[in-house]
Amino acid sequence: MAKTSVVARAQKKPKFSTRIVRRCFRCGRKRGYLRDFGLCRICFRELATHGEIPGVKKSSW
């Protein structure tokens, strides 16, 4: 979990567009971020296995 101050800083509009930091809305993690879902890879996997993301199914072969 990211500190609330770090998450709040990331939500502010940056001075330059290249300084945008996209964070997971669930835990605040900035690495492994999936733009299509707004989640980090860890939260995405948890929600996908529980079937809470519509249209996403865990593959098995």
C-alpha cells in the first residue's frame, strides 16, 4: 500500500505532461499498471480470479 500523501501527490495535475504517474486506484502501486483497467498487475490478478472484472477469465490449459 502506498502512503496517502504519495497517492494524493499523484492525483494532482503535474507541471509537465511527462511527469504523470498512473497508480492503481485500489492499492496505489505505480509499477505493473494496466491502463485498460486502472489496476496494478497484482490487484488485477486477484479480481480476475474471483470473477469481479467483467469479460476477464483466468486461462488454463
